Amino acid sequence: MSSAIIALDWAAIGRLPDLEAAKILDARARTLERISKSLFAERGLILLEVQERRLWSHLDAGGGQSYHSFEHWVAEACDYSRRDCFYSLAAMKELRSIPREDLTQIPRSNLEQLKKVSSSVRLLPQVIQAAKVLPERQFVESLNRDHSQHLEIRQPVVMAPGEVCETFEHAVERVIVYYECTRAEALEYIGNDILGMYPVEEQA
């Protein structure tokens, strides 16, 4: 992935003939799709490298001072996506036995499934290839069928109409915008927050 993404010149695109504009925007959409697919893994791999090699200590935090910790650097470099960064870092630590070039070709949903299987299964070439190309549901089905796993296929959350649902949907939308994540990931964030606030041990 390129270290920089050049912004589109929308005024120029608006002046282009339809066919030329269509080709440019089609290419851009496909590029963004590839970036989106690799973003979670690449972000985690960057953090893993910076953390383990203490690369943050070589960077200028301003005023000639270096960062005093890895967390300090993350707060400055990734403030908007800080929480998601730590999710991706944890995932890459758990999946570090898989080659990095493979990890960046696997979407987040399938990376989350790979975390649930044994290392002997997750390292199989056919499993890694399936993780790259199959939608999550089909990937889980293949793991269960072909490798005797017992993974659950996540079901979509269906809400009944009403004011409570509108509030919930506003919360989901806000998480999606704030963390630049999918709806499924937003629901996971919300669920983890609730579980953290009300752990089982404290229930009556």
C-alpha cells in the first residue's frame, strides 16, 4: 500500500467526458476496496513493528523531545483510530505466525475467525487462501466442514421499529464514523463496552 493517498480533483473530474471520468472513478473505487481490505492488518503490523523495535523512541514528539512511550506515540499518530489500533495490534500479535504478506490480504472478519482456530489449522495454505477470498460465512462453513472446527456464524442483529431502535441506530452510526469501521465492528465495540461495564461477576 502506498504511504500516501492523493486526493481526487473533483472539479477536474466534473469537466471530464463521461467515459474518462467513469474509468478514473472505477479505478479509484477498486483501489479503495483493496486498501479497506488490508487496512486492519496493516495498521496492526505497523503498530507491532513500532512497539517491538521501540521505533517510537526515535521520533520527534515536538520541541526536540522524543515520545516517552509507545502509547504516547499512538495517541499522537493515531488519535482518531486509537481504539481500533489496539484491536488490530492484539490481532496481529495472535496471528503473527502467518506471513505478513498474507495477513494484509485477509479482511478483518476472517482474521477474527482465524484467531479462533488452532495454529496448525490457521497455517494451512488452503485455509489462508480461503481466508483471502471467501466471505466470512463461507469461510466459517469451510473451517467447520473441512477442518472439524466448531465456529459460530454470526447472525445479524434485527431490531424492531420504534424510538429505542432509532437511538440504537444513531449510536451505531456514530461509532462507524468515529472509528471508521463496519457496522458489524461497531456492534462489537458497543457490545464490548457493555460487557466491560457490567461484568458477569458483578451480577446478582
